[in-house]
Amino acid sequence: MSKPYDFSKGKRGPVISSPGKTRITIMLDNDVIEAFRARAEAQGTGYQTAINEALRAAISAEPPLTAETLRQILRQELHSV
């Protein structure tokens, strides 16, 4: 019979941590998950990677040009003339 294992110094959790990443729980609609799974399968990546890329693109994108922002730009341009 083999020697019993000693788990007295064992720790719960992943064996290797993922630096720069945090595990969270998030509720998403089923159709959103399915769309990302289909997109990820077509690209040959994981759906969580596809969601991460979409979120990264959303936060790095320029804010939309609103009517108020356009008014401010026009005022600055007209004032400088």
C-alpha cells in the first residue's frame, strides 16, 4: 500500500495564479454569451478572451461626439477667430 498523502500544509485555490487578472462573477444574458462563444470559436480563442477584448476596446475607444461637446468645440473655434 502506498504512503498516505499529507495535505496539512495544502492551500485552496488555483495552483498557478494569473498575474494581472482577477476572478469575478458576472451575470450576462444567454444570447450575449452564445454570441461571444460563436465568435470565439470562429477565431479559435476562448469566449472569455473575446469578452475581455470587447471590454478593452470599449474602454479605450474615444467618447462619442455629443451635441454638447460639438457646441463647446464650435464656441472655442469661433472665439479664437
